[in-house]
Amino acid sequence: MPDNQDKSIRLIIGGFEINTWDDASIDSAIDTPAEQWSFSLFSDDDLELPASVKSGAKVQAYYGNELILTSTADAVEEGCDRSGYALKISGRDLVGQLIDCSVPIFYGRQMNLEELINKFVLSGDMGPVFKKFKIQNNAWLKNKISVEPGESIWDSIVKAAQVTGQHVWLEPDGTLVIGDPFKNAYQAKTSLQLIRYSDENNVLDARYTEDVSNVFTDIKILSQDAKGQHILASGSAETQLNHKRLKIVSLSDVETKAEADAALEKIKKDNNLQAYSMLATVPDWTLDGKVWSTGWYINFETNRLSRATAKWAVVGRTLTLSRDNGKKTSLKLHRQGDWAQPLLYKDPQKSTSKKSKKTKTTKPDKEEKK
């Protein structure tokens, strides 16, 4: 079913291609794992499916020749009545497999990020599903985590990435990427416009939100170093508030002033990330000849929303197709520059071991007093 650009929306499942879809939805978000997708069609004539089209089969979706999704089908549904035949194929991106499945129980030991992915994903049960991964920054890759029996594979990967101070996400070809999703952000050449009385608008609707419920003017970080000395970091944030709001955060795993300062900057950016947001709907699935993707930077211009004209980062996008409205893309936008990488995660077992040592030395004293 080619569109006006002579491109078809093609779904290949179990080696069988279907390109006559009436409805489709493909979610992708940097801050949400295992996003959902679905394709459905209705036909006057029955569609005879080969045996390879089944739940659990490999799925690839293309817009023209551009790959936009790699996954496995969670569900394949067929229905029929006097009026015709209906087919729906749906699932989640490949991260769903990592969330569902647990780490093997006999691997409860310390591992670094590369060991974990190679052992549990590429060489493990997930080998047929995942083929490769990319790590942007190797500086902290020797840091290890304790993998707990029964822990989900996804949770262990996220934890192992956090000890390197990096985020985890999935690319359309199914590659796991560990790094900064905005490190090599694509800057869109075409600006988004929503101008009153303009014939050049390329935005159907937009909603700008400022929410100060999690915004603080003053932030303090409290912790202790290895010697029990207090560590303090404090700072002020520029906000739209006319009164002071103080937030004191206790972080037991912060051990140096530099770590406290990094935590402070992370909290300030996270507050801003949630405080300023915009949802926008645009026609079609492409901009600058590329299918919309997360990790982009765009310029938004409007004279209808008071404070929405700015540079924005695409944190989430949903491609949709319907019989009535054709192709649209819904964008979840946050201010450019407000994204912050995870803080370096520290294995809590370190602090636990210290406590256990203290317990062993104090018990004999109590017994002697008795």
C-alpha cells in the first residue's frame, strides 16, 4: 500500500511480508523500555498465512527501505465475520524479552558490563534475538556489579551500565546501545512551525506544559565519607518561582565532594527535564527525508503558545497509521540540554560488608558485660 511518496509500510514476520496495513502504531522512548507496537488490517477476502507467521516469530518493519523496528511478535490475532477478515500483529520492542527473563540462578557473582551482555545476552538464551551491542564510553568498564539470582536481565544490564555512568536504549535494528542518547544528536534542518495564519505550518497540534511540582530553588546534598565526615554540596537553580523551595537529599553512597557536586547537577537537570515539556503532533513519519527518531534536536517556532518557541530534544515518538487520518507522528519533547546521564551506581554490598564487620567486633563486648 504505497503512500504519496511511493513508500510502503512493510512488516516482515517469519519471512513473510505484509504491506496492506490499515492501522499501525510504533512507540519509541528513551526513558521507557519495552515500548509497544501493533499492525492491523481488514480485508474483504481471507488472508492465508504460512505456518511461519506466529507468535514468537521475528519481526522487522520498514517504511520503504528504512528499517524502523526489530522485534518478536507477542501476539498474532485473526478474526472473521460476514463482512470480512481481520488480522492484528502486536508486541513490544526487544527489551521486553530482557525484562521478562531472569538471570540464571547460578550466576550470582560480580561481573562487568561487557561480561554480562556477552554471557547473558549474546551467548545465552537471548543469542538468537540479539546480535550486537555498542558502548560509547569504555572509561569505567572495569567496574563490576553483583548479579542477584532471579534478577531480570534488563535490570542487571541497567545496573551494570550505571556503574559506568551511562544509559541503555535500543536502536531500530535491535542493537543495544550503552552511552548518552544525545551525544551525537541529529539536529533537524527543518524547523517545526505552528504560526497563526501561515500556510507553511508543519505541526498539527501542540501542548506546552510547565509543572513546578518537582522544582526547587535550593538543593543540598548530604552524605558522609569513609571516615564519617560530612559531605555537603549545595546550589541554587533558576526557576519561575517567586518564593524559595528547599530540597535536602541524603545519598549514602556519595563518598567525595566531587560526587556530591555531580549528584547536585544531576538533580537540578532532572527537575528541569520534568518541569518543561511539550507534546506535538506532526503529519507524516519523516522530516528531512528521515523517519522520526528519538535522540534528535529540533527547533520549534510558534506565535500561538507563549513560551514554546525553543530548542527541543525528542525523548519519545509514536508513529501512527489509520484509515481516516493517514500517517502521523506524536512527539514527546523536553528542553534541549536538560537530559543528564545516570550517576555512577555503587554496589550496595560494599557498605553491607562494612556493617557486618562492625557487628562481629561489638558482639563479644556485649557478651563480656553479661
